[in-house]
Amino acid sequence: MKEQKNIYLMYTLAFLQGMVFYGPVSTLYRQAQGLSVFQITLIESISLLLSLALEIPWGIIADRIGYKRTMIFCSALFFISKLVFWMARGFWWFLLERVLLSVVVSGMSGVDMSILYLSCKEGESQKAFSIYNGLSVAGLLIASMIFSVFVGDDLKTAGSLTVLSYGVAAAVPVFLIEVKERETGGGEGRGERREKRILPFLGVKIAFLQIVKNRSLLLFLVSVAFLTQTHQTVTVFLAQVQYERCGLSPSAIGYIYAAVTLAGFLGGFSDRSTRKIGIKMAGIVLQVVAILSCVGLAYTDSAAVSVCGVMALHVADSLFQPLQMELQNRQVSTEDRATELSIYAMIIDSIGVGTSLLFGALATVSLSLAFLLGMGLCTVGAYLFLTSL
């Protein structure tokens, strides 16, 4: 029952933190406050660099203080970051918001998956990951519909509603049941306590050595990075510029965003589709869909084709994320699960720093070039995924 409580609380957290009411026009919102597309992607790269630097320290801290305390702190800071975004004016305010977000993302990285994984019965974790991601999508869908129907062009109201949702979400982790046993000093000798103090660093060293020796794991993580970062940059940043280029209004973009978000619910079929066609085939099919989506976006000025391309890319990523989460957790070989998963995330983020800057630089010249970069990354990612299995 305690484990079930954790699962439902994590589902609630995913739903509330999915309610980003300004999501449909986040890029246009930043542009209205004076940012260029390159500045947006530059901030994203700086954010990823900071996340990269904090991944391992946060993983060690989480394994020492417990996953519940980590989630409480990060959820509270998440709320503060949304307050900063709501008040933001110009480059430095938005950079501050992303710095705070980097601390949150690196802190939660591996911890949310670990709580779900350790709270599930054997064989049910991928299903839980699918529902967890699906509820985040549900929150985003409801928020985008409210934006389109009731908020419209009032971007400040969209920011206020987001702050409210994240404020409520900040209270949810308080009710979690700890699933990570914390070490205590009671009854231990000095030598034992010293050994436990150096265990975090040994865990990091062991995980790094495992990755260096395990070529297939490294290729898999690079493959994940290419698809994940292509999806992130295209659907979150470039799609809105593409829609505006096609002559769509903010309200229309909101409805499209809701439709694309709704399509993300297909991610709930990740476990079923993987069981039916196999891990290798599922991964390759999703990579190919992403490739075709980027090609379509690169060579069209049609709103309909653009929407279909973004939707297909979002569906592919929604189905891919629970699969790659399951595969990452299967690779964990130490007791410090959050630490090892944080190292995996660090590798993925380090790749994202470069790709984000490339996307921004190319988008400044031509959106089509940026989409073609996404095609190239997903093509390489498909090959690496196939090679890694």
C-alpha cells in the first residue's frame, strides 16, 4: 500500500507540473520580452551545462539524504523558478529562470524514476513510466486548452496560472514514503563510517568505468540524446516560429499545441507496442518517424504539414521515453541508483549542449537548416540504437 501511495503521488506531481499554461507560446512569450531565437537556445545550452555539472553531485546527495527530501526541495525550487519566469524581462531574467530550472532538473534526474521503479512490482515499471509521462501530457493538454479558450493573448495570465499550479505541486512530495534507506552512524565503527563516506565517490568511479567498458551502453545514451534533444528543440522552440511563419495566430497555435499534446497520450502504449514488436524494432521505428518528421518540416510552408510533422515527432518521443527509461534502469548495477542514472543523464545533457547551440545558430540563418540538422541527428541516432542492442 505504501508503494502504491508513492506511485499515485508521483502521478499527481507529474500532472500538476505538466500544467504550463504558457507552453503553447513559450518561444513567442520570450521573443515578446526581447529575446531572439539564438538567445533562447543559448540560454538552453547554458542551462544544460549547469545541469551537466550538477548531475553527479545531486545524484550523490539524493542517495545520501533520501529521495523524498530531494523531491521536496526540488519541487519548491521549481515553484520559485516559475515565479521568476512570470516576472522575467530580458535576457538575464530568463537566464536566471533557467539556472534555477537546471538545479531542479539535475536534482530530480534519476530520483523520480527511482521512486517509481522501486515502488513498482517487478515487470510493471515501464507501464508506470508510461502513465507518469502520460499524466504530465494530460496536465499540459488541459493547460493549453485553457490558454486557447480563456486566456488567448494574455500571456501574463498564462504565467500566473502556471505559478499557481506549481505552488500546489510543491506540497505533493511532502506526503511521499521514502524508498531509499539512508545511512546512519549508530553502532558503526570509525572505519565503517569512513568507508560509507567514500562510497559515493566509489559509486561514481564504478559507474564511469562501466560506461567506458560498455560500448553498447554509451552508444545507446548517445542515441537517446539525439532523439530527445531534437524533439525538445523542435517541439518546444522551433515549432512556434514555424507556425508563425505559416501565418497562424497565438490562439490557433494554442489549439494546435493542445492537439499535439493530446497525441502524446499515445506514449501510454509504449509498453504494449514494445512487447508486440520487440525493443529493437520499436526503437528503430520511432527514430525513423522522427527523421521523416524533420524532413517534412524542412521542406514545407504549409501549416497542415507542419502540424503533422510536429505531431509525429512528439508521438515518436512520447513512445520512446518510457522505453529508454526502462532500458536505463536495467543497466543500473550499483545500489546507488540515482547516482548512476545521473551519470547517464549527464552524458545525454553534455550532448544536448552542443546540439542546442547548433539548432539555434542554424535557425538564425534558416529554419529549414535547423530541421535538417534534426533529421541528421535522428539518422545517426537510429544507427547507434541499432548497434547498441
